[in-house]
Amino acid sequence: AADHTTQPIATGKPEAKVISLRTAVTRWAVAASVLLVAGFFYLYQSSQNLSDQSLFAANYEAPEDGPVRGDAAPVDPISQGAEAFNNKNYAVARTFFNQIPATDAPYAEAQYYLGHIALQQQQYDDAITAFEKTVQANDTRFTDKAQWNLVLTYLAANRTEDAGFKALLATLAGDVNHSYYEQAKALEGKLGSFGRRFVG
């Protein structure tokens, strides 16, 4: 007997692939989770560069070595202390600079070095005092440097909520003639950025 089984008639149209709603929602949820986790880690990594310590490290510069002097050059009154500082012999440097009275010409520079010595040894209150004395000495060679390093000392000490820090940074960032105006503006912007909210 002949086989009379009915064969399907080809329509020429591709069969539609059925994707359940549950599968689609699951895929979207996984993708959203991956993006959320990636975004969190990105913000976390970015915030680490905005911590007080990171901002301090990115901006701090120790005093530069003085120029090399020949035998005929006049004696530099602070060369001995500066050399001790550059050699990280801070005890000797501190003793030397503390001997320079306020009536002597190198006083402002001596206080400036004392600020850096204290800062290197994480003695932040002493650093703040020394840099403030440098500013008060009114030596134009060191005034702007001392003010900027005073800002950085507050950063290193994690004291960015202090009124003194905020007032000084605002002053520097608002004075276009200040030597550290650009740095102060940049720091002010980073401290007020969204990423700072993630800094613990």
C-alpha cells in the first residue's frame, strides 16, 4: 500500500526563535550587575587617588638643593643645615635651624626648613607652626611656598575639615597672582569632586 503520510508544506519563511521573557530578564539582570560592580570598582579606584594622602603625595616637593658653590663664593649661612636636611639627618638640621634667631636674615628660610623637617617626621603641629612663622617673617622668597606647604601639611594630617585649612586654600585659590594659584584651584576642585564621597 502506498504511504499517504502528509508532509509539511514549506512556506519559505524562517522559523521564529522564541526567547522566553524570563530568559531575557535574567540576561538583563546579569548585565546590569556586571556594570554595577565594574562601576563601583572604578569609583573606588578613582577615590583612592583623591584621598588626603594621595593628594599630598601628588603635590608635595621637598626643598631643592642649593646651587653648587665654588671656593670663591660667599659662605651660605644655612648651607650646613640644608646639607644635613638633604642627607636626611633631621636631628642635626633641626638643631642648626633652631639656632637662627628671628632677627637674622636667614630666619624665614630656617623656619621653612624646620617646617619640612617636621613634615617629613609627621610632626604636623610643629610643621604648621614653622610654616606660619615663615609666612609671618614676610620674606617674599618663601611666603607663597610656606602657604602652599601649610595647605599640604593639613592634607598630610587628614585635617581638611579644619577651618584654617579651608580658609587658606580658598585664599590661595582666589588669588590669581599667587605662585600656587593653579595648584590650589586644582586641589580645591578635587576635594569637592564626587569621587571624594567614597574616600573613607
